[in-house]
Amino acid sequence: MRDLIVRRATPEDAAALGVLIDGFAKGHPAEHHARSMNRMRDAFFANKPVGHVLLAEKSGTAIGFGAWRETNDVFWSVYGGAGLGLYVAPPHRGLGVALCIIAAICAEIRNQGGHFLEASYDPIMASLYERVGVGRIERACHVSAIAFETLAAATGMPAREVVGALPDKAMNHVPVNPGI
């Protein structure tokens, strides 16, 4: 795709990134959840960011993003990157934008001394990801909200009490502070 630029996002890109993240959230349980612009800035642009974001632009307009964080493979004892999200706005899909973002993420990881990129992906994206990467059938689990707080509060309890304190899965959808 001509005039496509993939570059590291800056704090000045926060509003455009927020719009893309809203598009990325469509169909996700968090689709209608209000996302804090300040938290996004802290996560990606603070002194100690938890992740890195690359922005894809065409003719100066943000059309996609890729986010990743640093990780380590304990089996092979090497550093790498873990994908946090990849999104291309619908009118620009199928044109290689996602591949350009992935290539740029790999270059950033390599420039920081990393040797791999790992990411989870939707089955409809399998052909793209598994064309070059090794796909695996995996199960992933996410613990959050009241369920997360309940488990964290069980720290130091005897194992039998931790088992007895396990929260119901539905507690993953009950926010600790609904105003956030």
C-alpha cells in the first residue's frame, strides 16, 4: 500500500489511538465500557510504559495500530515481545496493513534485543498468523474485576481456604469500582 507509514505512537496520537481502540473493541464485552484517556496515556506514554504502540497511517490519517509488551521465554531463556492488540480499520483491511504493523513490531522487538513475537489471535486470523508463525491450540484464561480482587485477598490463606474462597466466574464481569 503506497503512502503507508508505520511508526511509534506518541502522546500526541492519543486521541486517534483512542478512536482505533474503540473500533478494536467492537464485538468485545468491553465495547460499551468507557475507556480512560489518562489511563491509556499512562499505559503507553508514561515514564515506565507497560506496552508499546505502533500506529499505521495513510496520508496522515491513523488507520491501524499494533501494541506489544516485553516478555521472556522461560524455556528458551530469551527476551521477546507479546502482542497486546492488532487492529486495522475496516476500509483498509486486506491491503497488507496488518502485515506491515507486525513487521514493524518485530523490528522494534529485535532492536531491543528480543528474538520472538507471541500473540493470541482469533481463528478467523489464523491464515494470516500461521502463514509465518507456529500456531498452537491453546486455552487462555483471564481473571479480573471482583474475581481478581477475591483471589488477591486470599494470599497467605491455607490452600483449603483459598479453594473455598474461589469466586464464581461471573465475578469477572462485576467491576470493583463501576465509576472507572
